[in-house]
Amino acid sequence: MIDIIKEIENLDWSKEPKGLYEPIAYTLASGGKRLRPTLALIAAEVIMNEGLLNGDAIEHTVPAALALEIFHNFTLLHDDVMDRAAVRRGRPTVHVKWNDNTAILSGDQMLIEAYKQLAQVPADKLPQVLRWFNEMATGICEGQQYDVDFEHQRQVSIEDYMMMIEKKTSVLIANALRTGGYIAGANPAQQEALYQYGLHIGLAFQIQDDILDVYGDPKTFGKAIGGDICCNKKTILLLTALEQADDQTKAELQQWLDVSDRDAEKIATVTELYNRLGVRERVEEVMEQHTALALAQLDKLPQNAACEKLRTLAERLVTRKS
């Protein structure tokens, strides 16, 4: 199995002007789970181990895996500007360490670099990989816009939220898996199974992220706790609370949503309301349902050691602390 971390570390950002490329190096050196490129390579390994292609299948997947990781980090640079986030992976965000303009411009260059990597995919696979990549990118932008819109909308349903996170989070994970499998020679049914696994894992992953934003440990989570509450993000926790609350509790919760200062008090009070309503337990049930749906997709794939990696990964993602 190729070491994707080394592949990322070997990317050369020692270019001029330094003001453009140093923030990219800083971002990609900050660690992270490397989930998307890892999933692309594991998906290729699942299919390769069925004997459809030789070991070159993994090497052919590397450019797409790198493209996905660079693209993902590009979105984070811009997201952090939009959210005014100060910390990412335990370090100052690019717009804090440098400035907004740098974060935007370096992010733009990361998008270009992602397409440069994608262009190295084998020529016979590139047209389909590129179509999927563009569909994914559009979905992420749509999801981000819905996320922004929802902050200012009084009425947002849990169904609206699930649609938003599918676009914003799940499609990138799902596309990583489908792309890796496709490059390795997966048939259409296997491609769809990998994609559906990714969609449901992505939903479970984002739900866990919402939970950690309220209940996580800042030391392991890598960013400040309660940011979603302060920004009035329509997370599944908030929407579940609004759905479960009686009129008096709902009015109390809505009152705190209208508070734009007193962050510490707002976080503590809203979290206590969540606890009173049993929100965390209800949301964890939804997360577990999507995990189960993801795991069911694996039965449609070759049953080998690589497929077992996907099974183990699914279980770890929803119990992670960061």
C-alpha cells in the first residue's frame, strides 16, 4: 500500500512568490486525517485484490487521491474565512496567521493544483474521473451555500440539513471511493456500492463532527468547542432540539440564538438545553443508522482484507474524538 502521507509530504511548494505557496505548504503540513485520499487508495485496493488489475492500479490512483486531498484543504481555507474560524487542527488558520486575501488566493491556487494532479490520471479513465470531480465540486459549493443560507433562516428541517451535509461533506468522501475503485477497474455495481458507502459514512462523519463541536475536547478536536452554537449553525443537534422542545423550551432556545455576544454563556446554556432534551442520544442514533447503511454496502464488494479496512474505518470514524 502506498504511503499517502509521504506522497503529500513530497509535494514541492518551494516556489515563488512565497506569499502564495507557503500557506499551501503550511495547510498541507498541518496533518488531518488524510481520509479522502486514503479511501481512494483503499477502494482501488479492494478491486485490485479481486484480480482485475495488477499493482499499477494503486499507483494510477495516487494523482486522483492527491487531487482530492488538495481540493479538500482548499475548501477549508475558504470555509475558515467565511466562518471566521481562528483555529484549524490545533493551529492558527491561514487567514489568522497571514490575512484574508492570502487565504483566498492560496486557496484558489490549491484548486488549480488539484486539477494539475487530476490531469495525471490515466488517459482512458480521465474523462469520467473529471466529470465526477466537477460534479463533486459543484455539490460542495452548493452545500456550503445552503449552510450559509441556513444560518439566517428561521425554519430549517432535519431533511434540509441532511441534504446540505450530503452535498458539503458526503459527496467528497463518496467520490474518493468511487474514483479509486473505478481507476482500479470496478464494475458499475461496485462503483455504486463504493459511492453509497461513502455517502452514508460521510453523513455519519459530519454528524459526529457536529457532536464533537459541542461535546468534544478542544485538545483532541483541534479547534474551539461551541463554534457552531456561537454561529447559530443549523446542525442536527440544534434542529433536533427545536423539534423535540416544548413551546417554552423552544422560546428559550430561540432567545439564545438571537444573542450575538456572551459566547461562553451562550455555549453553556444551549449545551444544557441539549442535555435536558436528550439531543445527543437521539443524534447518535441517526449516526449509527447511517453507519449501518454504509456497512451494508460492503457486502456487495469483494470480501478481502482491503474491504475489511473499510469496515474497520467506518466503525472508527463514528467513535473518533477529533
